[in-house]
Amino acid sequence: MTWLARRALQAVVTALIALTLLFFLVRSLPGDPLAILSEDRPLTSAQVQDLRRRYQLDQPLGTQFVAFMTGALRGDFGTSIQYGRPVRQLVLERLPRTILLGAVVLLINFTLGLWLGVQQALHRGRPLDRLLTTLSLAGYAMPSFWLGLMLVMAFAVRWHWLPAAGAQDPGLEGAGILTIVTDRLRHLLLPAFTLAAVSIASSMRYQRAAMMDALRQPYVAAASARGLTRRRVVWGHAWRSALPSVLTLFGLWLPILVVGAVFVEQVFAWQGIGSLTAGAAAARDYPLLMGSAVLATAAVVTGSFLSDVLHALLDPRVRTG
Amino acid sequence: MLRRCGRLLLLMMAGLSATGAAQSTPASPRRLVIAIGQSITNIVPTLNRSAAAMQISDLVFLRLGRYGGTSFGDHAAVPELAKGWTRRDSLTIAFDLDPRARWHDGTAVTARDVVYSFGRARDPKQSASTAMLLVDVAGVQAEGNNRVVIRFSRAYGEQLYDATYHVQILPAHLVAGIPADSLATSAFAQNPVGNGPYRWDRLEPTDYLQLRSVPDFFLGKPGIEQLVWRFTSSQETRLGMLLSGEADVQEDLIPPLSNLGRLAERPSLRAVNFPSMSVNYLLFNERTPGDTGRPHPIFADREVRRALTMGLDRATLSQALFVKYATPASSPAPRAAWFGALAPSPLEFNAREAIRILAARGWKDSDGDGVLDRNGAPFAFNLMVPTSSAARMQLALIVQEQWRRLGLKVELVPLELGDYLARRRPGNFDVATESFSSDPSPWSLIDRWGCSGEANYGRYCNRTADSLLRAAHLAQRDPAPAIRGWLRTVALDFPAVFLFAPDKVYAMPKAYGNVTFQVESPWQRVWTWTLPSAGR
């Protein structure tokens, strides 16, 4: 329990330090957050002054920082300059589909990816291992936007099997739940496959290496010698001991899936947090950028915390020091 | 095991594809799906700022009259909410509302709505940009339920245009009770009630906006039942949606030109073009970047600007980017504007003459390094370009190469849009790749090219030009001579290299009839389109 409390406190401190750094880094970016508003119609100087006051951009940086932190503690990240709407509303609007896409990809990586990694280790050096290595590395080396576009060209444009973009078809009002679920799944398929294809290699490679290490351990040989079934030896002994090092990947993956799917989101018009953050960064929309930063920081800290906890659960030496 | 999983995955995909194959094609030919690059969150007049939102807003909220093809005189508008108007004297116009006009909740449109809407539009706290445009409106009064009288503080030729073009009418019975600063977050903004041919239906803020036709619209029944705008920032994806049948119309099809060829993949589509209100130009900064008090060391010289204009082969440039869908420009006047025809002819490309002019101004390659120099300083400058526009990036590369042949050292400075705009406002650039869409009134250009214009980022100033434009604005008879004089003066000052006026090129189904696009607001007349005789 002490270990857990210490680890939780460490996570909170890390988050505070990260947010402080992010706040000042964002403010040091070149550009003016109000400039984007004058893209279509120029603003008068009076309007610019008024907006500066409204968004507290005329205040000293320290005052702005205190306002941001106190607001963030209340869950209020201010109003987006670009959209003129509360940041929290914008983030919450996009979060569900980011979580949906991220969760599916995470599920694929940590089920299929790990299983394939184990198969590679068991067939080390044989054709299956070589084939899977080639395929996974090809996926890893492929730019996600290119793969996405190719899939759109094949599955949407040429064969009309799946939708090219978006998260839902318009015009389904009043449709049954089954139609709506099917529609969402059809829209999810290509972006999830694209993201999984370019990311599954790392979980496979990690799992393969950890599993090969585990298979070399004396206790695995001892388990085999005791006459346990191969399945029991592989999954009950070797895989369990290989798992903790792979779980650290989970901590790394969580933030990437929250804000890192920018290209895939753009190609498939999957309007999630990634594209929102990229747009906010380009427009220097400080409140929105910081709102996304809070989310990303929370994802990093939570991911790392969760992987430590899982690690500790699987390996008691971690929590006993 | 591996084979089992693979089979299961294929089976799932096949199942999902089969169940949804019919859905990926719009279900009804009575629905037009338009793929656009921006997200729309609000279409309420005075609250929205994006061009796309304003264009959609035109289908829901009407004006007293729509733009009539000129901004001058008493034919500057065509009746819309007002069935007609009478000029009482040089300062007063009375508008008679069409008694058939109704809000989408069934309430009649009244003079009170018009008075309220003008009040809101003229209040700088609620709508600063429109308030500036309506500075000559002295008062708006209701005379009974169906007549509104607008008084102007002075006599000028664009009174009718000002009274009709800038103000969309809002329902006073729904909006007047909402505090001005809460309108953006009000229930009305989430579910606006208008008076146009289409009513607000549904907004999925990240995906699409849907409007539904108003069958008993007082000017006629719209031909298309549903209009859907799908938001997709990637142009490649928009094209994918078009070719897969998920969208019917794609705005801004070119550049890249390759998109024209790819339209052939869906034979039911065609490319439609119409002149736009845009002009693309390379803006010279006439002041030193970072010190607007001092003239620019290179571009303060009009002759140098002239040489750089002559040294660009604009015909080749526009051909490379737009093939036949652009016209070389000589001034800020857009081709689609009524005053576009008054612009002088563009300067001919003549690289030899450009080099001669530069040499006469002291710019020669004295050290043989291929770059002109004067007093030891090379002819080097930066060309700022926003990375958000692939067309402008491509344009900048061609310009860089063409100017290199003159002996100029051009450094491209690609910037994210926010950074680009932030550097443009205080004048932290040498040359900027600009594109500007103006209103149909020449007076709207004073902001960009007038000495005290808020958007005059290049700090160009010619008092004579300003006087000519002001004279045109105030003209009560024929403004053409003053406008012609203004355009000629600006063209000869070379505050920018006016490159070309591009057309709007849309991809859309061949089957639709009576297709017309309004140059100032393309979707305004979509309700008059006729349905295809067969499905898609």
C-alpha cells in the first residue's frame, strides 16, 4: 500500500511538472493565437485588443499560468480561440472516438500482437518467424497516411466495401441500433487496421525477444522435464515471466494512441483528439492546446502508473523493493 | 490457429462490407452530400466568422434582398425577404416585406425582426466587422408590420447594397430575449430557426451538418430535400469520398490538376467552374520587416517591384496550377466582381526588360555569383508561404525558380498558418504569397490597399488611390471612371505581383439540372437546382 501511495504521489508530481513545462513551452512558440481569427475576415485593432483582454493574453505570463492551473484543477480549460467554444466541450466531443479507435488498436496489439510474438519465439528462425518479421517490419516502415490512402483506394473507391472516411454515415436518424452499430464498425475498420498494421510490430518484437529469453530459463526446462504439457509450459510458465517487460509497452502506447494518431485521423476524417491537437498547435490556440496537453499528460502518467502497478502485481520484487 | 484467425477476420470484414455496402452510397437521390475542408460549428449570422459557415448560413437566414450583380445603384439587390423597395429621397429607402415570408417555426417575418437584426449588426460590441460596414446607416425604423425604412447619413451609390448585403435577418421573437454575449452558447445557436429555403436539421460537430428543405418556402419549393456538408480536412480523403460515392460534390477540386483526370473514375461526375471573388498575389512589404517606420531596403522602390512583376511569367504559372481555370490579373479586382472588367491589362512577361530595369536601379551581378547585388548587398529576400495551402507552396516554388533566373536569391519561408498570419500582421516578411476573397463592393478593398487599412499588411500607401476609391464609393451616378482610375493607379504602383484570378472548380453529378453557383456565396441558389431524373 505504501508503495502504491508513493507511486501515485510521484505520478501527480510528474503531471504537475510536465504541465508547467508544457505551459511555458507552448507560450514560447512563435505566432499569435489571435491571428487565425483574421484569416477569412481581418480584425480591427480594437477587436484584437478586446480579444486579448477576453482571453487574458494581455496579462503577465505568471498570472496566465496561475489562471490556467486553478482552472485546470476545476476541470475548466477556458474557451478555444479558434472555435469560440469551451475547451472541455471540444475535448469531450472527440474523446469517445479517440478512445474507441485507441482501445481497438490497443486490443489488437496486446492480443494478436503478443500472440504472434509468442509464435515467432516458438518458431524462431523458421519460415513462420521470418514471414511474420518481414510483414510486421514492412507495416512498421510504412507511413500510416500512405497505407491509409491505399486502403481507401482499394476498399472504398474500387470495391465500395467500406466507407472512405468519417465515423458515421449521415442520414441514419431513426435507424435501428444494429444498423448504427454496424455503421460505426464499418467506419472503424480501416483506421483501426491501418493504425494496428503500423504499430503491431513493436509489441510483436518485444514479446518475441522476452519470450525467447524466458524459454531459455532453467525453470522452463524444469517444467518441461516435469512432464507438463507444451501449452502449460509456454503460457503458464514462460509467457507469464515474459509478460512484465512487455507491459511497460502498454504505458508507452496509451499516450500515443490518445494524441498520436494524427495522420490516420486526417486520412480517414476520424475527428479525434490527435487532429484537434494538431489543429490547435498550428493555430496557436493556447487554451485548446493546453487542454489537449492535460489529456496527453494524464495519459502518459496513467499509462506509466498502470504499467508499474501491473508489473508489481506480476512481479512482487517490484513492490518490495 | 493463424489460418483460423485470418479466416475469421476476412469473414468479419466481408460481413460488415456486405451489410453496409448499400449504406456507403447515399440512400436517397434527394440528398446532396458536399465534402468540405472545414468543420462548421455555428451558422448564426454575426456569430460565425468562417467563409464556409457564412455560405451555408445564406440558405437558412435570408436578407432583405440578395446580391444583384453590382454593388451600385438601386439594382444592387434582387428581392428576397423584401418583395420590393422604394426610394423616398437620396437618404431614405423603404422596404416592403413579402407577407408570405415565414420563420421555420411558422411565425411571420416582420419589420420588428429587421429592426432587431440591424440593431445587432450595427452594434460594434456584438458585431464589430459588420458595424464598420454599416457606418453610413443612420437609422432603421418599422412602419407597421411589413415595412422598414432605412435612413442613411449621406447620399452614396452603395446604399441599397449596404442595406441588403451585410445583414441577414434574425427572428426577434426568439433572439431578442437572449443577452447579447450569451447568444453563442444559447439554445438558439445550437438549433437555429431561420427563414430560408432550408431549415436546420442536425449537426454532428466533428462529422457533418445537415439541412432539410422547407417545402412551403415562400419563393418556391426546393428541389433537393436534404443538404449534407461532410467535414474532411484532407483533400485526398475528400476525393476518396467523392469517388466512392459517399459525397456528391467536392469543393475546390484543383489544384492538384491530377484530380481532374481522376474524375473519370466516376463517369456520373463532371467538373463545373465559375469565376471566383479571389485574387492570388505576391505581396511586397514596402516597410522594413520589424521596423515599419523605415522603407524596405529593396521593395520600397516602385521600379524594382515593376521589374519583379515583369520578370514573372504569370501565364505559365497559372497554367501550371490551374490550366484554363484562372485568368492573369493586373490588380486586386476579382474577375467575378462587376468591376473586374474595369481593370487594366496585365503587364506582359519580359525577363530581359526586367533585368534592364534592375540594372538601371543599381542591381547587377558584380561578383559573378549568379546573384544581383548593389553596394555589396545581394538581392536576397524571403518569400513567406503558409504550409496549409498546397497550391501556394507549389506556387512559391515556381516563383522562386523564375526569379532565380533574374538573379534574385529567394529564400522560401514555409510557415504554419497561425505563424504565417501572426508574422503578416506586424509586417515581419519581405514578400508573402497571398490569396484574398473580396466582397462584391470595390470599397471592401480599402481595408487591404488603403493607407489606413487594417489589413494593409504590405503598408502600401497612395493618397491619390485612396481618394479615387472614396470618390467611387460616394458616386451617385456612374462610379466606373473613379474605379477605373483607382485600379490603374494601384496597378502602376505594383504593391504586389497580381498573379491570377482563379476559378472555383467543383466536382458534381452530371444529372442535376438548373445548376447555378452564386459567385459571392456559391450555395445560395442550390434550392433552385432540379433533381436528377434517375438515381445516382
